[in-house]
Amino acid sequence: MTRSGYRCTSPTHRRSPPRIVGMAVGTRYETVIGIEVHAQLRTASKMFCACAVPTLEDEPNTRVCPVCLGLPGSLPVINRRAVELVMLSGLALECHVETEAVRFERKNYFYPDLPKGYQISQYALPLCSNGRLIVPVAAEDAEVMVGITRAHLEEDTARMQHGGRDHSLVDFNRAGVPLMEIVTEPDVRSPAQARAYGETLRDILRYIGASNADMEAGSMRIEGNISLRPMGSERFGTKVEVKNLNSFRSLERAMEFEIERQTDALERGEPLVQETRGWDEGDGRTVSQRSKEEANDYRYFPEPDLPPLRPSEAWVAGLRAALPELPSARRLRYAGELGLSLYDAGVLTGDVALADYFDAVMAAGASGGVTPKAAANWVTGEFSRLLNQHAAEGLRADGVALRPASLAELVAEVEAGRVSATNAKAVLARTFVSGESPVEVITAEGLGQVSDAGFVGEAVASVLEEHPSQVAEYRAGKQQIYGFLVGQVMKRTQGRADAKLVNEELRRRLSS
Ligand code: ADP
Ligand code: ZN
Ligand code: MG
């Protein structure tokens, strides 16, 4: 597969000396990035046989059959659910879903982890094509549109285990596991955008249940293709494909490294080679692996053992109707209709369970005067903080004992000034776990806020009387003492005094 002739550049690329300000990376060259993602589809069985999809605990070579071992005479059968999940993903990415003739093709190459000597994939006629994804890029305070070239189905290869110098082992459990490959247009313009694309895509695949999309567990793999071109130039430069990226952070770092490496080469007038490079996480650099093969090296041809696939219009329409509201649409709804900040909208929609919880709080609380802003503050603030404390147990918003309607009650109490924010937080911490009614707890524990002028006045008077030296210091100009005095009043009233009244009383008495 490796074209003869050129054999990669030196892996010991030296870093350039620090740049002079004004010559910073990216000022003379524009970065062009296209991203390829492989996501393992959430199916029970493999792509072309009835073998169960293996787990990491399975003993090697226990999830295999003649089909996925590539034994002669065995025939593949298409996994319907895998096709469906790719179509669902394609719809979520606003792709055209092909219903005329989707073809499976053989991608031929020889490697010990490829039992048949070819991989069944899609090439000329993929299942989904021509889509787009709107990606929020927090680091750039912008949204960018990334074109989706295609999303197609293929099968995974086996796994090699290299056991030192004298032998290698092959585990065929993963051979034939259903994969979706999603390829973008070269629309990405910075490492931060590349990372944001990966994270946004991951969220969507999880949202629609197409994939666990877990980089660490290997159910999502990502490759970045990157080239530079002179600012203002139309023509693309020579691209490099970077593999071995084990996190979105690695993708970002690898792209940053490549910008620097390629800029150096271009400035020195050295030609860049189209090649595959691997990311070395420890060294923080990319290393040349092989010169990139061309598509025609694979000798693609239609898979003779499978008929063309023709998904019915009704099947596609059904999937389209079943598609949940996606994070981007939801984010826009939260920001546009509900007036939330893009930040809050992003936090909520980053986690489907949290967004659902928020929606339920709004539904229950709207009539009781719970504003979207207040509900969002509580859900993204104190509620999320408590959720994080239980993150190790895998607790999600839908598993919290406190139901959304109860949180709505609590927020309404705060909004109406019937409980202080401090006491409400304490009540939330308790009811979050117990599921009790916050209003009942407030009543039973006497935590309600007291807006009675007499009650507050008395507390303020007592505090001033008990702290004559602090009062004197405050009057002498030491402003910080004020906060201390407020704190004392709150302590004295067990947090029940109406903060607004406390302020009024304190200011009045201190200035008289
Ligand atoms: P290959 O045949 O080498 O796999 P493709 O044309 O399939 O190349 O593109 C693979 C990925 O590389 C796509 O995401 C594409 O957008 C991106 N890409 C193509 N050309 C460039 C380029 N010059 N610079 C950066 N990315 C590119
Ligand atoms: Zn099998
Ligand atoms: Mg390609």
C-alpha cells in the first residue's frame, strides 16, 4: 500500500526558536483542517454476522464465527440496526440520505488483522452525504459551520497484540464490529475549532443513541488532516493526516504542533510530503509513520456478496420524525426564546439529562413565577454542583431524588422572597438526596425568610450593640467591616432575615 519511493521525513523534527511577536503562527498562513471520525455503532451484534459485539472483558477470540473470521464460503448479512443508526446520524447532520442505491465495496489490503484481505466499506455511493454541523467554539466566542462530506458504514478490523520480539497475537473479537465513518469538508480553520467539532459531534452521537462515542473506551476515534496555505490563497496545501489521537485535547495539541512544524518547513522552503503522522502524547509531537496511500491503491470494487441497499422513503421518514431535538436547536431555543446566556444554554444542552431536567423545572414552575433565568441559575449552579459530587456513582439528572417540580417549588420560594438564597441552598442539598418537598422542609425547620421589620430591626440592633468596636471602625472609614456586620445579623437569625431589609436597617442605623 505504501507507495514506493518516498519514505517519510525524519521523526526527530527540531522545534524552532521562539518567534518574534508579529510573526506569530497563523499570520502568514491559513490553517485548513478536515476531520475523520470513526464511531462504533450501538448495536447488539456485529456488522455482517450474528456475533455479539464484544466487551473489553471478553476473552480473546470468543466473539467470532466463520463470517467475521473471513472463512471461505461464509456470506455476510447486513445488520439493519447499524444501517438505521448511520441514517439517524446522517439526518442529525442534515445529510442527504441515499435511498436509491447504497453500495458496499471491498477495500482491499493485506494485513494480519484483516482476515478476509479486504474490509467491507462504502466508497462511491455512501449512505449519507452532503450535510453540515454548526459548531459552537467557546474559545473563539463563535459558531462555525462544518460541511459533512459523508457518513458511511464499514466494519472494524481485528486487534494485534505485539508480544515482544518473537511473536504477535491476533484477537478477532473486534473484527466485523459496525463502524460509522464521518468525514468533514476541509472547513475547519483552527485547532480549537477541530476540538469543538469533535466534542459537538460526540454529544450528538450520544444524544441520538448512535454511539457511546467514548474516546477513552475506543468507541470513537478521530483523525485530523491538516495543511497550510498562504493567506488569501485559494489552493490547498499538502495535507498531513494525524492518527493516534486519544482525546480531543490531543487533537487540538497535535494540530497546534503541525501548524508550527508546517510553518517552519514552508518558511524554509522545504516541501511538505503527503503522509500519515502519529501523535506522541508524551513528547507532544507528531512523528511520521508512512507516506499516505491513494484511494486507487485499495482497488475498491462493489461487494459481490451483498446486494445494493435501498432504504425505503418510509423508513427514512420514520427516523426523521423520531429524531430528538438536537443540542444546537435546543441551544438556540434556550438563548432565543428563553433569553438565557449562550453560556448557560451551552451548559444545559451539553448534557441531555440536564436539559430535560431544566425543561421539566420550567414546565412545572412557569405558572408559579419561575423565570427561565432563575431556573437556569439553579440547575446549572447549585444543582449541577451537587450532581458533580455524585459523578463517581454515575448519577445523572434523571436519577436525582428531588423531582423537577420540587426544584421549581424551591426556586419559586426564593423568587418570592420567602426563603433566602443561603437557606434555599441548604434545603436543596438535603432534598437533592432525600427527595422531600423543599417547601415542607422550610416550614418544618422554620427556615423561611422573615421580612418583618420589627424582627430584622431587633436583630440589627443587637448585633450593633454587641460589636461596638467594629461599629466604631466602620464609622472611622473601614468599609470592609460592613460585610462582617451583615454576616453577624444573618448568623443571629439563622439566615432567615430578609437580606434587603437587613441592608436597609444596617445603613440607617450606622449612618445615624
Ligand atoms: P484521503 O483520500 O487522503 O483520505 P480525502 O479526500 O478522503 O483524503 O480527505 C480526508 C480528509 O482530509 C477530509 O476530511 C478532507 O476534508 C480533508 N482534506 C482534504 N484535503 C485537505 C487539505 N489540503 N488540507 C486539510 N485537509 C484536507
Ligand atoms: Zn461473527
Ligand atoms: Mg479518506
